[in-house]
Amino acid sequence: MAEMTVSTTAPPRIAVLGAGVGGLATAGFLRRAGLPSTVYEQAPLLTEVGAGVLVAPNAARQLRRLKVLDVFRERAVRLDTGWEFRRWQDGTVLSSEDLSAACERLYGEHTYTAHRADLLTALMSSVPDDSVRHGHECIGLDHEGDALRLHFTHGRQAAADVVIGADGVHSVVRRTLFGTSPATYSGLCAFRALVPAERAPRFARRPAQTLWIGPGHHLVHYPVSAGALVNLVAIAPAGDFTVESWAATATVAEFLAEFDGWDQRLTDLISAAGTPGRWALLDRAPLSRWSEAGVTLLGDAAHPMLPFLAQGAAQTIEDAAVLARCLAAGIDDPPAALRRYEQLRLPRTTRLQSVSRDRAHSNHLPDGTEQQARDKAYARQDPLVANGWIYAYDPDAELGDSEAAQE
């Protein structure tokens, strides 16, 4: 499909805060819609922070539409098996999905895993290098007549007509619009680690997304970086640990202690990890609105969600696709376009926030009657079909046939 073109009205000055998945996807989709933007990123360089990410069909379709899927697949791993639930004690498979046979047939795309840096590299290929300003840490935002004024460290400023806050869970834009969002302590923390493939057990090198579930804990692993690494993400009780930061670390011994008594294959995998990251999972209630005048939020800044559905990056990419389309269609009235974007996206992301939160309970059941009933239910269900409402999402349907026809 050809991308929508905008009217002859002079395009607004669009500032995107954050050069993560959301910011780069937004800039890429805006460019394809004929709208230039400038991305402001506080980090001096694009780095490999963040480890692994799962890209489900709903996100892969948008990467294809952005013309970056081929670049992404150069380093991504296409999964043959997904949602492979295993019992913590002995690795018994409770449920799994043959993605190689069903995923593309059902949803039009495959499911992939990747290092976050490789996803960023693919998204960056859709954005002109000179439109990204690194080393720009935003510290404030205010109105200046009909325009908006961004304030950065070191006294730098920039003017814009539209500001898109893709600046993450600690968003300056969200705080400016709506104040500090109170966080609820979930009582859980996440460990992240990467294991070189040559040090990982064979079962962990398969093109599979595997989830080990047990009392109070679960652990997910899958290959990334063209199979060179195995990504681990584990959820455990946090105790008094409350640091919510990518930079916080733990030791392998602390990681192992959380999974003492679990299947030896799993603890062998943990033992091969380098320095694990560790951060507290803080829960935030959904916002009732994201936009005000010419300013809006996107991704984690708008709807931070617990990681139990592996949809954080996918929802951010969906946001970017819909936002760009709304702005292109509403070039003459950007505030109205931002309100429409919010109205289209907020119900879906709010539902996903809720469902993801609920998944923590079922994953962490203690052994007993409820756990046995859960395991039997997992054995009967088809995870790929059960998640169809997530994977089959079509922004064209949300935006209406008249606009889709222009693509």
C-alpha cells in the first residue's frame, strides 16, 4: 500500500522526546506519512541497554508496513515454538504452541525475538540521521503563545507545534501534563541476563519462547541476536528492593537463590549468566487521558504495563502507527488529531494493562489444587488462539475504511 499523503498545509513542527522503540517508530511512521519530525534523546549514543524483546505478529505487521522488517530479521530469531509453559520442578511441558505451523496462517506474520538494540537499529533505518538529536535531556515543557517550548539541560531550548512524549516510564512530559503518577509497589522484581549461546544448555538455544512457572516465581528464556545469545527474564519476590532502573544490577548468586530447588537445567542456565540486571516492578493505574492541546504521550509514558504478556514494545509500535496516521489525516488541527489517537488507543492499552497484571497471579500459584486446575486448563488451551484478540489487531480497521483506502 502507498502511504497516506498530507495536504498542502505547512506541516507542524513535531518534536518527539525519546529515541527508544516508541520515539524511533513514531518518527519513522511520521516520515512515511509525509510529516518530518525531530527526535530528542537524552543519551549521547544509541546503546545496547534492555536485552531481549518479543515481537509478536501485531508488531511485525507494523514493522513490515514501515519497511524495516527485512532489516529487523537480519538479527532477529523467528520462533518455531511459543508460550511453552513448563513446570518449575521437573520441566514438564504444560502447554506450547507450534508457531511455525499456525502463526502466519492465523495472523499474517511470524513471531520473533530480538535484542532490543537490534530492534532499535531496524527502526533507526526508517529515520534520517540528522533528525535525531542525542544528548538532549528534557527538563521541562511550557507554552509560548501558540507554540510549545522544550527546555533541555545546559540551557538549550527548542520550539514545536506538537510534542510527543515517548520518554518512558519516568516521562517528563507525563509529569508536566498530569503531575507525578503514583506507583503501586507490586512486591515483585525482575532479573534480566544474557547468556552466550556456547555456554547455554541445548534446550535454551532452540527457537522457542519458554516460560517456567512455579510458586511465587517464573522465568522466561529465548534466543536473540541471531541465536548468539539467550535472553533470560525472571520474576521473583522483591522483598525490600524498590529500585526501578535499567542500571540496577544483582549477582548470579542472588539470581540463583531465587530459583533454588528448581529444575537443574534451569539453574545451570542461570549459572552461565553474566552480571544480571534487576529492577523493581512498580504498577501504575491507567491514565484516563494522554493528550492536552498539542502534547500527547506514547508507549510506556502513556501506559506502562507489567511484562507478563510481552506486549510492551508491540503496543508502543502500534501507538506510533496510529498516531502518525491520525496526524497525517488531521494536519489542519493537530490537537484534535491527538485526541482521536488517544480515543482509538486508550481502550486497548488499558485492557492489556489489566490482563497483564492479572497474569502475575496465575503464573505464580503455589503447588496445590488451584495450581493443578491451572495446569489442566493450560493443557486444554491454544495460547496462540487465546491471544488472538491481541495478535489480530488491525489499525486500518480502527482508523476507518475511508482512510485505509488512501494507503
